[in-house]
Amino acid sequence: MSKWFVISLFLYFPEDKTEYIPAAITSFVFLIGAVLTMRFIIKVSKKEAQKAKEYEQAIFKKMEDTKENS
């Protein structure tokens, strides 16, 4: 009997369904924020990968030039 009482403390289903609206709006706002943040991270990551690739190519070119001059 006490088990059902403890479980029922965490379950709340309102009779008035309009109480779900603020929670839905908040969830939607955070979902949009998460998507935008993820897209921003991916965009920055691609730019950093491109910079690293260019830096790597410059190092290889410098190494080749050094070998040719030796």
C-alpha cells in the first residue's frame, strides 16, 4: 500500500490540459536552442578541420622543400 502512495507522489496528470501548454512551450524553446547550438558546434568544427588540413599541407610542403635543399 505504501508503495503506491510513494509512486503516486511523482505522477501528476492535471484535469485541466491547459497546464501542459507552458511545459510544451519551454520544451520547444530548449529543443530549438539545442538544435541551434549543435549546428553552431558542427559549423565551427568544420572550419577548424579545414584550418588543420591547410596547416598540415603547409608543414608537408615545408618538409619537402627542406628535403630538396638538403
